[in-house]
Amino acid sequence: MITPEKFNKIVAKLPKDKTELAKVELSVADDLKKVVASGKDMMTRIKKFKDEIKADNKLNSDLDKTIKARVKASNKLVNSAESFKKVIDKEKDKINDVGVKAFKIAKELGVDPNNIKGYSESEKLENDLMGNRDLINLFKGFDWV
């Protein structure tokens, strides 16, 4: 870059009308240089920002795919839980039917039903099955924005 002393010497040698024109041209050229540098810096910042947006969009797209896959899998499991509830109910009903028969027979014979091998365990299983038939309630719900 030209030093102010050299510039003043050059300007002093020029005719007055050309001197003013040279000062204006150099001033405008200096301003242009500054705005070009500033504009290039802004373009670099814009590119960086676009790259960040692109990366964010990629992450969001991947997340969207994952969430959709999870929702599909969870819905399938919810439907299976509803079907499984019916299977649990049938098993509980079988245990109940046999337990009722055992109870009636024990009462007819004047025996305590709890003295029949497996009776207490079958009652416990029937209660456990009843307590675990609503598997759908175990699903966690999410509230996303």
C-alpha cells in the first residue's frame, strides 16, 4: 500500500485539476476495497450458516425417520398387547374353571380346597393373570412439540 508521504509527493507533482480527481479516485477505490472485503466476509459467513442449516436438516430428517419407525413398531406392539390380553383372559378362564370344579368337589367332600395340591397356586396364578392383563397401560406416551 502507498504511504501518505509518497501519496502527497505524487499529488503535489500533478496538475491541480487532475490532483482532485486522483484523490477522489483513490478514495473511492479504497472504499470499494473495504466493501468488497466486507462482502466476501459476509459470503463466507452465509456459507457457514447454510452448512449448519444443511447439517441440522439432515439430523432432523434422520430423527424423523427414526421416530416414524418407532411409532410404527410401537403401534404394532400396542395391537399385539390387545390381542395378548385376550389370550391371557382365556388362560385365566381355564384356570378359573378348573379351580371352581376343585372348590365344588372339595366342598362336597367336606375338604378344605386349599388342601388340594395346586389349588392355592392356581388361585394365585389366576389373580396374577388378572393383574397383568392390561399390558397396554405399560406403554409410555410422549408429547412432542
